[in-house]
Amino acid sequence: MARFHRLRVAAVDRLTDDSVALTLTVPPELREEYRHAPGQHLALRRTADGQEIRRTYSICSPAPDGEGPSTLRVGVRLVEGGAFSTYALKEIGIGDELEVMTPAGRFTLHPAPGLYAAIVGGSGITPVLSIVSTLLAREPRARFCLVRSDRTTASTMFLEEVADLKDRYPDRLQLVTVLSREEQQAGLPSGRLDQERLTGLLPALVPVERVDGWFLCGPYGLVQQAERALRGLGVARTRIHEEIFHVDAGTALAPRAPAPSHSTVTARLDGRGGTWPVQDGESLLETVLRNRPDAPYACKGGVCGTCRAFLVSGEVRMDRNFALEQEETEAGYVLACQSHPVTERVELDFDR
């Protein structure tokens, strides 16, 4: 069960003009709770003007081998008007304490021999940095091809960290950088990575059919274009893993289905259950939160997957889903923050 704890800030490192890396100290008694797989994320919480704000940030440090981590590092990029990112860049200092949820997320790779690849844009490098550094350190028979897209060199997050990895593993890490707004002296021409460009580029970099796992992370448009390119090249859907950091409010909304005039949701959470009426227009997460404030969530936008629950009975309509893979939805999992009842009775299990 996800829980929040207060962790002290050990370092604040400026990465670019609009991004920082926060290093958090994990005390010995909490290290097991903060054990994480490479690629997972943390939800950070603060209260401002009486309103609770939660935001999700991926862990960029390698996953611990053995006991849990003594520190955690996350990357934060400024979002225009962002309530938490503005606070992180302008106010957070060494010694401050932050409320941090225990790790979550399924955009992960457990180290194993093979060839892997990633296509990332902007801050999408953050979870992939953890994935690559963990994989290459633990598995000498693994190789990785990293294709990253940024606007300019100055706006590139974790530039030095990725360069250090390339120096450390020159024969096992292939690094390709594309800048959309700046010409490079060497390498690929500038411009955006779209489906057409990726379709031509990827087979020249790696034997596409032999890649064991593709990891796509970044803006919705890039991830969508990269997935289309890979599917067009014959890559099976099961080998493509995606994580999107932000989606505009109206993107990919599902058609509205008739809702029952009266409905209830029964939810099991941390071993305890309850049944409550769903108010008109509420998501199932909102209903549960009115009665169980400890219900897990972070973004409420169908992106992070923190509120994933198993649909025990009944039917729901999800407004949108950018977090669950097809295998998960086919197995019966839903995003509570996006789910609305279609039947009069719905039962969810957050503990599965």
C-alpha cells in the first residue's frame, strides 16, 4: 500500500535554466519501503492556500541492489503555471522536508541479458536514466540504444550523467541525440522526431526485430509517433512500453456512456472495505476519497497509474487511459480517477 513519509532534501542541483534534480535522504527505517525498480516514480505532496497538490516525478538514480536506497533522486522540469514545479525550482532548499509517497509505476525493466532501446523526449530521459544505469551496471550481457530528442543542448536534462554512462559503457550504450531547434556540428540534422523520420532512422541504428524491449517516454505526441513507427516496422505491441508525463485536458477522451441514476461503489483498500453512493459526475476515485482519504492517487489525469484498481464486479467507463497497458485492462484493471459507473453497483479492489 502506497504511503507518504517526510524525507529531507540533501541536494538541489540545477540541470538547466528550467529544471533541477532533487536528492532526498531516506532514513534506515524507511529504506525497505522506498526500494524501487528502475523506471518507477514518486508522488510529492504539499499544501498551498489550503489546497493539497500532488505531482509525480520519476526516479533518475539507479535502483538499489540489496537493501533499500539511502537516497533518491528525481528530476523536476518547470511547467508554465505549475504549482509544484515552480515551488521546486524557486523555493525548495537543502534541509527542507518533503512529503514523498513510496515508489509506484510499471514503466520498468528488470535487468536481464539482451538488447533494449528507448526513444525519449525532454524530461522523458528521467526514468530511462535509471533504467539504463541499472541495467548496464548489473547485466554485462545487456546492450542499450538511447535515442533522445531535446530542443537545444542548453535545455537537455542530465546531459553530463548520460555522457558519463556513455564513457563508462562505450561498447554497450549507443547514444543518438536529435535537437529540434539547434544544429549540431556532428550527428543527425535538427528537426522533430516524427513517425516518418523514426521509420527511416531506427533500422539504421539497431536490428529492430531483435530488440527485446522498447521504452518510449516524453510528450504525448512523440510517444504516439514513436509507437506508430515501431508498429509499422513490425514490432509486437508487447515489446513496447510507454510513459507519458503530460496530456492536454481534452486529449483522447472516451465517448460518454449513459450513467445509472443511482450507483454505489464498494472498495477494498489496505485490507478494509466500504460501500458508498457515487455522486453525480464523480469519478470512482473521488467517491472513495470522500470516505477514505488514504486512497492512492497522484495526477488524477489518467497518466501516472497510481490509482490503479482491480474491477471485481460491475462495469465502468474510463474517460481516458495513458497508464495501463492492454494486458492490464484485459485482466480487469482500471484507473479509478478516470472511471465512472455504468452499472448500479461497482466493486473495486485497490489491494490486488
